[in-house]
Amino acid sequence: MAIATINPTTGETLKTYAPDSDAEIEAKLELAQQAFSKYRRLPFEQKAKWMQATADILERDREKFAKIMTLEMGKTLKSAIAEVEKSALGCRYYAENAPQFLADAPAKTDASQSFVRYQPLGPILAVMPWNFPFWQVFRFAAPALMAGNVGLLKHASNVPQCALMIAEIFTEAGFPPGVFQTLLVGADKVANIVTDDRVKAATLTGSEPAGASLAAAAGKSLKKTVLELGGSDPYIVMPSADIAAAASTAVTARTINNGQSCIAAKRFILADAIADEFLKHFVAQMEALKIGDPMLPDTDIGPLATPNILQELDTQVQACIQSGAKLLTGGRALSEQPGNFYQPTILAEIPADSPARLEEFFGPVALVFRVSGIDEAIELANSTSFGLGASAWTGEKAESDRFISELEAGSVFINGLVKSDLRLPFGGIKRSGYGRELSVQGIHEFVNIKTVWVK
């Protein structure tokens, strides 16, 4: 499988890499095991010093790292800079909070002393996606390394420069050799790596098939996994909501990262009473977005990451239209220019039997549904196999309480767009995966939660 940087703005292949050989993979696995035996015993103060240095490097060279991201996967430069900054915050958050998150937790029992102790597991394999090539890695690595584990990164094959650069950052920050390594390998090598006795657990952010494949391989070896998979997140707007604010936020919620985000709002569920007003704002603001070179500061929408993603998205859109859906704006690839550009698109009146009705659209395409009230809104929101995030807009507490209690999702945001926050656990239910990242729950995923009883 090719491991290459292909600029999605121009289609030009900029750099190619030879995948790691079996011998190179073996050497990295052995180095990880050896590094863990010493690294696990280091005090929090030392690990925190290196993690704070990692944050310093990220902040110092934020524009350099951001340009690599934009070059490899097409996100706007301004959003890439924000991603580097958020990654630095993640490093600082766990450097500061890991000692208390992992402190012995006493319990009163019939023993003289009893408590829970959190201890690292060993080398952890992280299979990470291209859409947030820095943030996804650092939100795994910061808690994992602060807990005393060591990391092995198998990054998406279209962001090799990001993958190699992240490993260099940890090395420059002072982490010992082998504590964080990048494996330049294709998906076909993952099963053998995860079943290797030296790898103790794995995490994956990506598609359902990729998650199922990793979980199956890990399951055969009885190893812990955390999966963050796809989403078809609902965005519900009720008559009591601030319609102008809801519509404006909806544009950001659907087009963040050029629409390529698992937690982007995808299905817009509107109460009949306000649907026309909402759509007037929504359509106008989607049409006003500037599509173009993601390196330019005034660009709102850059290219999709690969030609295959572009083709798949357009196939989904055309299938919707052919099934009877109404196109409100957009609806085509910008084939008159190089690159993987797709118009911001809104589809409405999607027939109930349309397969695309509940699919995940990984690009700037919004699906609009009208409902009579809150009962129908909740039923439609939950009528998907996904359960990652949900956003609901209302000015009534009773409605808010129902959304919080009844929406089937790992996150429910009231009057705001769904986002990840270091202080809150993040993850999904149903086919959106299992386990949690971030906050105290995230650092507890890859530790031995050991019961200690002394008499």
C-alpha cells in the first residue's frame, strides 16, 4: 500500500515513503518493550516535564506543523493552527492532572488498609485517522504516556509527514527512545502487530470496518480496545430556540474540517414551525462560504482529503437526489479546478426508504428533515445505528431535560455544537464505538485498575 503525501488541493504527489519492513517493525516492538520496563518506573514529575516540553514545541512551531497538516489532508491553515494549539493544551492538561487522576484511591473495608492503584499496561497501539492528524494522536498519547505506558502509532497512510513529525516532537521534548514510535505500515500489518505479545492494548479512531477488524484481532488475544468510530449526528432545532444562532452554528457544525468530522452535525431535524425560517438562514450562509486554497486565511472550505472520498460523497448525494430528495444548494464536485473540492450542499425531503437517509456523509453535505414535535424529533434522531454526539436547540427546560435523557449518544450538547473538551469524556455508543478518551475516564482506559488489600 502506498504511503505518500498527495496534496489534495492540487492532486500532486509530493513525497513517498517505503513502508517499514518486518524487521523494522520487530525492532520497534522490541524497543517499545525495553523502553516500557524503565519508563514505567519514572516519577510523574519527570514525565510531566517532558510532556510540558512537548507542549512548548507544539506552540513554538505551530505554523510549521499546521502547514504539514494542510498540505497532507487539506484542512484550512487557520483550523490546523488551532488543532496544534489544542494538542498542546492536551499535553499540559495531562501533565498537570495525571498525578491526581492516578493517585491511590482509598476504600474502607475489613482490611487494615485497602485502596485502588492505577498502573500502566505497556506498549499501546494507536491506529489513528487522517482528519485530525495531530489532535487525535495527542489526545491518545498525552494520557497514555503520563500513565506510564509507551505508544506505537500506526497513522493513516495519507499523512506520513504528520506521523513522523509527531514522533520527532516527543523525541525533541526529551522522552527516552522507544517511548513513542511511529510505524509506517499499511492496514494489512495491524492484525499481526496487535496480536504480538508485547502490545498490551489498542485504540482506533476511524471507520466501522476498521474498528471491527481491530477489535476482532484484539479479541482473539484478549486485549483491551477503545474504538471511536463514525457518526450521523443529529442537530435538532425546536420552535423555542434562538433560530438565527442555531442556523449560524449549524453551518460551522456541518462544515468543520471541510465536513470531515465524525462529530460534525449531519442530520438537521427541524420542527415544522421554524423550518422555513431556519433554512432561509442556513442556505444563505452555506452559499456564502468561500471554497479554495486552504492555505489562504479567508478560505472557509478546503478540499476533501482524497479523490475516493470525493467520489463516494458525490455518489451518496446523487443517490439521494435520484431517490426523490430536493437539492436546496450545492450538489456537485468542482471539476473545473484541480483538487478534491465539493460544494457545500443541503438536501431536504429525503424519502423514508432512501438508503442514504441514515448514512454518514463525510463532507460538507447536510441532510434536512422536518418533524411535528419533540417526540418525532427524538425518534428520528435515535433511528440510526450510530450514537456519537447529538446537538439540540431549545429554550424550554422540559425539552432540554428530555433531550438529555432520551437521545442515544455519547455526548449531548444543548444550544451548542458538539465538540471534544479535555475536561469531559469523549466517545460513542452503538456502532460509534466504545470506551472513552479525555478527562479522568480517558486516562483510566489503559491502566491496570488494581485492588490492594492489606491486613
